[in-house]
Amino acid sequence: MSVHNEVKKVTTNTLLRMKAAGEKIAMLTAYDFSFARVFDAAGIDVILVGDSASNVMAGHETTLPITLDQMIYHASSVIRGVNKSLVVVDLPFGTYQGNSKEALVSAIRVMKESGGHALKLEGGEEIVESVKRIISAGVPVMGHLGLTPQSIYKFGTYAVRAKEEAEAEKLKRDAILLQEAGCFAVVLEKIPAQLAKEVSESLTIPTIGIGAGPHCDGQVLVMHDMLGINNEFQPRFLRKYANLHEQITNAVHQYVKDVRRKDFPNEKEQY
């Protein structure tokens, strides 16, 4: 294969260069081969195999129930559809908190069994040991601060985080700690835009925002939300780029109708 045809893969290094050059990073979640292939071809920089699969794929109320095996299944499906995008996989709840040795075992399993490119872990100071241990084994880590959905029972609400001075100060400290621990990027979820701006400017690694305003170095949304597949979830930060719920419903209605009235299959649709 000639050098000219080679696909230029997005790496953790690409993202650092993008931040330095002021280029914004586009990230979306995906959980299967078919959507991953479409997103990759459409030019998405980073695909997140989110533990949001627990909600949008499995129908759980929170992200907590999803297992490491299930995350590996989703991640390996996504990897098979990707040529160019960087694929980041969430380590699920209970596989890294509190024990850096267990965190490393989880990380290695995901990397070996799924072929993913990097991992994402939620939290700051509390999980820095796990982050360092995983990175020291050669596995890239993306951090995640602000609203960390795996801690939903601690927060008791999905409201905006870090509005109070103390929490904002801790978030700033945590962001620096994650950078020093070797993270290549950090997600900032549902925090005031001004705080996200300060954090983004204080770091050399890129920040990826979700509900964190325009000053982050990139943005991420859950595919089911931005494609309008899932109509229940309508936070202020969400922009819907399609209304697939309506389109799919209409298509299925039409199919049912055509089958019932013996219109499908027609003359041309048989052998």
C-alpha cells in the first residue's frame, strides 16, 4: 500500500496538537459496529464507548450496572468499525475505584480484549493512584470531572456541579492533578462555562466539554441524544441534529401498513 493511501489515525498526540493550534475536537459516543463506521467516515475525531451504554443500550436508570465484560463487548464492536477515530473506552463503576491494582487489571483486560486505544476514568484526587498505575503500564487515560454519573448516588441529582467556591476550587486542583498524573485529556461535564474556561486555559492537555460551555477544547454528546433517537432527555446543553425517533417511527408504521395490505413485497421485490 502506498504511503499516500494510508489513513491518518487520530492519536492522543493529535489531540494535544489540536489544542495547541486552537482546533476544536469533535467527540461522540458509539456502542456498535454500524454507527462507529458511519461516525468514523463522517470525520469524528474521538469515539467514546461510554458507560452510557448502560442507559441507552441496556435500559438501566444509571450507568452503575454495566459490567466490564459488557463494556469490552461494546468496545470491540466499535473498534471493528473504525479506521481513523481515536476510540476511548469508559472503565465502568467498581472496576477501578479504591484499588489501583484492580484498576490496572481492568485496564489491561479492556485494552487486550477490545483493541481500544485509551480509557476514561471518572474522578480526581480520589482515583489519581489508579490513573498513574494504568498510565505507567502504557495505557492512555482521559479524565472526567464535574458531574461524574458513576457518583450519582453521592450527588443525589444530575444538577450542574461546582457552582460553589469549594467544589470549583477542588475541580481546578483535580484537573491539574490529572494532567500531572499523565492524562492526555479531561472531560468536563455540566459545570459553569466560566469555570470550564479557567480550567481549559490552565491546562496544556485538551478539555472536552458536555454542558460546559464553548471554551473547552472539544465537545462530546451521546449519539442517541444528538440524533434524537431518545426523546426523554432534553437538557439545556443538548442540540438535536436529527429527529430519528420520528423518522424511524414513520418508517416502521409504513412497513407494518405495507405488510398488512400485502403491498410488500411487490413484483420487483421477489425472485
